[in-house]
Amino acid sequence: MAIMAPFITKTDYFGISDVSSLVCTSNGDGRSAQTAEAVGQDGSVVAYNVYGETISPTNDYVIKGNVTKAAGDIKLGQINEVGEIYVCLNNVQIGTQAGSAPTFSASGEQVEVSSSNNCMYSIPAFSLSKKHHA
């Protein structure tokens, strides 16, 4: 009897993927935090505190079919709620290379719950073909 690896769902922090053409294949959360230490008279650490934990999420996508996005379908500055945190889309990158399928990635940062979508830039319309040539 073969043992199957558990299925791990990828988190699409920015809501860009769809079922048929642009699929999230990897994600990272880029966690960071501040620390504070209190040192006793003998030089040993007597208290330790972690605070200011934030994430800087990234997503990589694979192109499974022809992708067509209208102007404004993707907006830099768009804030998405992911679980109990809010993330802002800061960067979208489309890469092409001879002999390879186009690549698509996105990154951003965690923002305060009270943040608003007042400052956004609509990405122009674009199309990506699943087909690629050497």
C-alpha cells in the first residue's frame, strides 16, 4: 500500500488565481518580528518578548491556459483580507524567456485592519498564452 503525501493548499494572498488558466503554485509569508530582551545583573537574559510580527507575502503562479485580464482586474494597492490579516498588493511581475512558459508572480505586505483601498493603480489589460516557442 502506497503512502500518499498530504495535499497542501496554497494561499493566494492576492486573489489573482482562477481555476483554469492562472493557478497559484507556491506562496511565502516572509514573516518578520521585533524582539526585546532584558538582561539581568549577571548578564543572562531574564525576559524575552516578541512583538510587531508582520508578513510580506509572495505568490508564484503557473499558466495552465491562455490568460486574459481586463484593465483593472488586478490593482496595485488592492487590500485583501486573508484569514485574520490584511495584505496589500505591491508588485506584479510577468517574465518571459525563450523556450519557457511565461511566469507570473505577485508580492505585497501586511497592512493594518483599518487600511483602505484609496490609492490603487489599475494594471492595464494583458494576455498571456500558454504556448511558448524556443
